[in-house]
Amino acid sequence: MTLTDIAAPSVFETVESEVRSYCRAWPVVFEQARGSRLYDEHGRPYLDFFAGAGSLNYGHNNPVLKRALLDYLAGDGVTHGLDMSTTAKRAFLEAFRSTVLEPRALPYKVMFPGPTGTNAVEAALKLARKVTGRETVVSFTNAFHGMSLGSLATTGNSAKRAGAGVPLANVTRMPYDHYLDGRMPDFLWFERLLDDPGSGLDHPAAVIVETVQGEGGINVARAEWLRGLADLCRRHDMLLIVDDVQMGCGRTGDFFSFEEAGITPDIVTLSKSISGYGLPMALCLFRAELDQWRPGEHNGTFRGNNPAFVTATAALETYWSDDTLRDRTLARAARIEGALGELVGDDGRSGLAVRGRGLVWGLEFADGERAAAVCRRAFELGLLLETSGPHDEVVKLLPPLTATDDELDEGLGILARSVRHGAGRLAA
């Protein structure tokens, strides 16, 4: 072997930080993307059941959204606007009001806190503390709310929390739905602490919750549990914050994931697919009486991403003017649940478990090594999947909402082959 036979380190290895992660699981260089597929620089297609961690609900380079964006840029539309009034922002606010807020009778003001989900969560936490004058926030086991310090304090994952470098304070953890396997009535412990002046729990400003914990392992809260939580917050004067960063914008069927439960949170955070095109954008929504900000009290240089407003408006007008996308998502949920149920079997001998809603599903394995092996094999067969859960033991399915039935069947077929491949290797 000569020196020329040894591959030189890539620029990603020599220049980019060791913090990179997804590229380690998918060691190719991607060049193009269309619909439900990514293509590497050699032209090999990969079916995408990752969808930008939920940022691409309408697929890659959605043609309707792309046309709107190209027209806007060709006309020298404002790109960077901070929080200045622009035609692009006005069109988005009008579309959001008419297609999302008014049909659901939601009494929300809209805040642009910065371009990411963690920006939206930080704004929600700051606002709750400002309005109530209290510091403590309650979050739940296995929650994930972001990587900046306030959001990270409400996140449960110990590996992610370890990167903070400082104490993460003023947050109390409570058990999420199913965490205690039904051995205790819902909120018994929580309410007991609230009622007991000797419990040591300071009166919380707010409770923050995901209706489906994506990074936590596709843990799905029951509608009755969410209603019980909303009632508990109401009775104890705590604001209810729903983090819909990943599960909003139709991922569970309805535009908001909490609609199924029939609740109206005090504050809602949105990001990821709100722009529809993978462009950075986030919203913090809250009841009008909570709008106690002073001008500029929470701001950010890139909160006025006008190209994102343009694609977001196109997405709302195209996909949320009626119930077509919602109904299709719910129908496909049943299709995926059936396929995964067949893969797992009903006798419990497979050691696998399935859970999910809409077009977010998890396949739980006994350990993270087995889940990772399935994802590696799926990648070899041309399917992008990631793991989630406290031990990375859950294979997570997050296909675009616009994926065709054939693409769903193709992805589920590759998943089944990958699971059986792993089972065969273990048996050997």
C-alpha cells in the first residue's frame, strides 16, 4: 500500500468541530434534495424519514414554496428586517390569523423571538416568569426543550444537560404520562406538593410540556392526561406552556398537537416546520393579557427572516386552508401503525414496542446498540432514520407529511428488512 492509497482526511474532519453528529451516522456528502429524498454527490438517493428533525414537513424544495421564495428574491424583497414592518411579515400574519388562529378561536398574540425553537422556549419561560413574578418552572421526565441555558434547564436528558457547564436551576421535574406505568393516579404527587406548604416546592410560574416527546423516545401523552394537566394549572394559577416546536405544523394531524385534547394553552412555541422550507423561523404565541413585554425587552437580530415569512405564508395557504392534509396524515398514521404492528407482532416475543401519533412513530428496542444497528442497516439500504430516547433505544420515524403512499411503504419495507437483519445477526 502506498501513501496515495490512504484516503486523506476530509475538510469536515480537519476544519469542522468534533461537535458534529448527524454526519457521523450518515457518512456521505449530500448535494441535492427533492420531495422525500436526499441525493449524495454521486447521485445515490436516500429516502428521508428524518425530515430535518421535523423541519421539513412539506418535503425538500417543495415546488409551491420554492416558487414563492424565488419570486420574492427575484423582486429584491427585503431579506433581513429585524422586527421592522414588511410586506412579507404582513402577509404571514394575515395568513396565520385567517388559516390558523381564527378557525380555532385561539386568542393569541404572535411574537417573533428569534429563528430557532430554543429561542421560542426562552421567550416563553421569560414571559411566564415576568407575568407571574415567580421563578420556578415545572417540566417533565425525558423532556427536550432546547440547548440554550433556560431551555436546557427544562430538558431531562443528562448527556445534553452536561454540556451546560453551569448549574441549571429553577426547574422542578415531574413524571410524564406513563412514566410510572399507571402505578400512581395522574398528578397525585404533583398536586400533593402544590397543596403542602412544607413540600419545598415554590409556587411555579408555569408548566412546560410536549404532547409527544420526540427526543425523549416518542412518548405520547394521552388526551385525558393533557386535559388533567390543563385543569391542574388552571386551579393552581400556573401558566401552561405547550412546546410544539417539533410536533406542531401538522405532524400529529391537526395543525397544533394539543387540539386533539381540546385544551387551550396559555403559551405555545413553534419553530422547525413553521417556515415550511427549512428556513430558520420561530413563534411564541400567548394569550393577549400576557403580552406585558416592553419594546425590545426580548429581541434578536434574525427574528425578521423575511424569506421564511414568504415560504411560511405559502405553506399555510397551500396546506391549511382546508382539512385535506390533516385527514391524509391521520389516514397514513393508521397505515404506519398497522405496518409496525405486523413487524412487532402481538405475542410480545419480539421484544419491540411501538408508539406514536400522526406521522411521528417510534420503534423501541431493548437497548441503544440494537436501535443504532437498525439505523445503520437502513442507511445502507437507502433510508435515513435517527434514534431517540434516554438510551437512544428508539428508532424514530419522521417522514414528510407530503410523502406518497408508495414512499411510506418503501420506507417501512426497508425498516422491516433492517430489523430482521439485526435479529438474524443476533441469532447467529
